Amino acid sequence: AKWRSVKITDVYARHYKNLTVPAGEQFRLHFSILNQGNANTGRLTIKLVPEDAEAISVVKEELSTNSLMAGFEKSGSFTVTLSGNAGDVLNATIVVTDSDGNTWTEPVVFTIAE
């Protein structure tokens, strides 16, 4: 049987350990998407969905890519700026949707640096 399964991996911000970033600093949130199913994914859309849109600003919230073949991986990034006070914890979710409406998610937790 053919099935689709997408895994979101390697979520990081270069130069910022544990996604701890100073407020007001623009940075790139990197991620990889792995097709771990045995069927092509069809066109994918990738969104970074902030829990609080005032605290997490994303330059381009939605990215897209052509079909990922089984076993293949693709990397991308979002440009993000955080607002708030030192120590604030901000939640977001990376949401991947295929052409059939199947979705996969990965939580992302940012902390505003001291």
C-alpha cells in the first residue's frame, strides 16, 4: 500500500542555542522535511504558525515546495523576529500540508534571551 509520512526535523536557529534569541533580533529558523513514506508527497506548503502573532513576527509565513519523493529530504527557513521580555517563552508550530490536505506538525518553542 502507498502511504505518505512527513517528518519535520533539524529545527534550529544558527548562533542561538536552544532557540533562545534576543528580542528584536531578526534570525532564520531552519528546518528540514523528510518524506518517510513510500509515496511522493505532492506539492507541500509549510507554514510557521505563531501562538501569539504579536510576539512572533514572520516575514513570509507560508513556503511551498514541489513533490518530495519517498526517502528524500528538503531544507528551508523562515525569517523571524521575537518581541517580549527576557525569559519569555513563545510557542509556534511548523505545519506541513500536502496536496491532499494531510498535515504534519512540529512544535517550536522560543525563549527570549537575557
